[in-house]
Amino acid sequence: MLLSKKQPSAPAAATQWVDKVKYQKHKEPYSSKLFVNYPQFRYTAFLFLLLSLWLLLQVFWFPPTKTMRLVTQTTSKSGKCSGGLSVYVYDLPAEFNLGLLRDCSHLNVYTNMCPHVANNGLGQPLPLDNMMELGSGSNPWFATHQFIAEMIFHARVENHPCRTWDPATADLFYVPFYGGLHVSSKFREQNHTIRDALAVRLVDYLQNQPTWRKNNGKDHFIALGRTSWDFMRTDGLADFGANRLLNFPCVKNMSVLTVERNPWKGSNQHGIPYPSYFHPSTSDQMVTWQRMVRRSNRPYLFSFIGAPRKGVGKAAIRDQMIKQCMESTQCKLLKCDNGNPKCYNPSEILKVMRESRFCLQAPGDSFTRRSTFDAILSGCIPVFFSRHTAYTQYAWFLPEKASEYSVYMEEQGDESKRIEEVLMKIGKEDVERMRSTVIDMIPRLTYTHPNASSSDIGFEDAVDVALQALARHVRNIIP
């Protein structure tokens, strides 16, 4: 994909050519007579030999470098570009992206990532059941890891109709760094210099590029599949394995796409959706799925999928939700403690959400949850208990008016202590209106299959929305 074409071995090719010349000189005595009897021919042949050797050296000994590569295309073949933008994709050294995948079993200190980096980050295809069957066409369902958005984003942009191979025509410059995969491989590294080394090399590489120096990186962006906290280590505070990538002044000039931005110190950070399990290749698959979730029978008023958390702050709201759900006949609880296998089965997760009118979204290890996007994919109205779970994160993707698609209860407020009562007071017409809005949001929060043709998609997905918003943002900050 990004690897350069292998060049022939120059010394071997030159040696074979010289050996062939020597062999022919001894094989053809008539040629030897010409050299002896006709000095002018000998001089001409000598010049011809020198010229031939010089040409061979140019071709084999000094092959063209990547910076000399002939540009023959300016846009992707996958369809028309909408939005009036063009994005250039850096061909980074392999150590910053594809090279990391060679050691995929050690990309995460908690799990083997090899199954998850397959299929451009979509992961392994899921077996279809009646609930997920969408008719003809390729299977759009994958066991996608929640922290893999950077790989999917990369694959999508490479095949995007707004991609350009000519940096002189680009509005945006995409730096496809697999920073999330790298940082998760170093969570237990105690030496900060080693933990930060790859990020430092990336910064050095970028600052040496003419395309960077033109606007000091303000038209550049990266996409990260993990939360911003994993890249903002601060000396003197608790060290949980983060590096300092987002603290570098150079990177602060860039736009950073991340599944969770820092609401207070992330002015250059923009939230992008966590990837769910659905990656359609055609608009028919999307429309069919939306039709199915609109018709879903939802016997439960609300549901909660999650595990208890340790720590006073995290534990309080989760314990409250689990307790209220267990005591209610209108709540479906999928408790994810003790390694409950249903919590790792996408079909089981989506089934619970498709049977629910409201889905509770308590903060977990951080503010945001992949579960928010699973709920929307299932047509389930999300209920938030922190404004930083969605409202301050995904402004490019969500309706401006939060009450159109969600319910908010203050985590420390009275409403969170009587969830069922509050939800029961929402009228049937309001619930149907909110659910309709949620289902209409599905396309722009979905990552379509990277190999899909834009002519077959017919809708804007998460990558399209992000690129268009980025282009507007860059136009505003660069005079």
C-alpha cells in the first residue's frame, strides 16, 4: 500500500552485463580482427562501451528516489470528490504505521492485536445471524476493536475521492501515524525516553518536510484511535503509561482527531466516533439496516451494558445504574464482570440495545464510551450522565441541540437516582421523534468499508464528515 517498489540489485545487474561482454569478445574472432585492422572502429567501439556503462550506472546504481517519483494521478479513482477539498497523504517511513503491524502480537499490553489489525483494522468478519442479515452483498459486520480508528481512517483516506497525489494542490495534509497502537505497546515501559522516542522521531521528520514549513503544520492532521489522555503525560502527575506526543509544540499546530479530546486543553483536538461493528460497502446495506432498527420491537424501557468500576468517583454512578436496573422490571442489564462472554459478542450487545428504548451511557475509565456509538447504531436513545461523554466531544457529528437525540441527567443530581421515573415521563411521540433522529445519525457516525467505491456508498460517513469539517477549520486559521 505505502511500501515503495523494490529496485533491482545494481551491482548484480552491472556484473551480469560486463560478464556477457567479456564472453562475447572471446566467442567472436571476427570482431577481434576489426579491432586490429581498423583503429577507427576500435575508437568508436570504445566510446560506445563507455556510454553504455554510464547509462547502466544511471539506471541501476542511482535509482530514482521517492521524492523524484513521477506524479501521474491527482485524484482517487473511486468517484467524485464533494466538499471542495483535496487531501495529501504522507508516505511515512514504515516505522510510523505499517511497520508496527509486523509485531502485532505486542501492540497492546493486554491483548493480542493480530486479529484486530486484519482487514485494514476492521478485524475479523462476524458470522451473520437473522438480526444482522442484510441480504445480498459482502458481509458488512466485523469484530472491530474499539481503539483501532486510526487504521480504518488511514485505509479510508487512501481510497478517498478527495485524495491528491500532488502536494501543491492539497488543502489538507494527513499524517498516517498509528500512534494509538504504538502507545498501547509501551504502557509498561518505565523509561520515558524510550516511551517517547517514536513520537520524537515523527516530529523531527515532519519539521524537515517543505510541505510542513509552508504553514508550520497548521494544515496538517493526524487521527488517533485512543483517547487524548494517552498522549498527554505531564511530569509530576500520575503516570499510567502515556507519552508526550500531544504536548509537543509542533503537534499543537496540527489538528488532532481522537476518539476522546481533552475538554480543557484540547483546542486543536477534535472528537471522532469510536468504530462500531458495521462497515457497509453500499448505500443499500445502510438503508436496509436503518429500516430494520426502525421496525425493532423494544420491550425494555432502558438497558445498561457494563461492569462495575473501582474508585469512588467511577464506582458511584455505575453502582447506582446496576442497582436501579436490577430492581426494575423495565430494564435489561448485561453485567460485564467476571469475563461474561456475552459482553464480547457484538451480536449479543446489539440485541440488548435493539430491544431497548433508552441506553444508559455512564463514563468508564474515561469520559467517553464506544457503547454510545453501538447504541446509536441500534437505534437506542443514549442517556448521558456527563457532558464530556458526547456533547463536548463530537460537535462535528452530533445535532447542535442535545435534546433532539439524547437525555441528560446530572451524575450527582437527583434525576440519576430515579432513572426509570424520569424516562417514563417522556411522551411516546417525543421518544419516537428522538429515535428517528438517532437512526438518521447512523451514516455520519459509521466508518464504511475502506474498499468500498464512493459511487456505491451514496452517503457521507464519519471520514467524509471529518475531512469536510477539517477543511473548513483550516480555511479559518490560515489567511
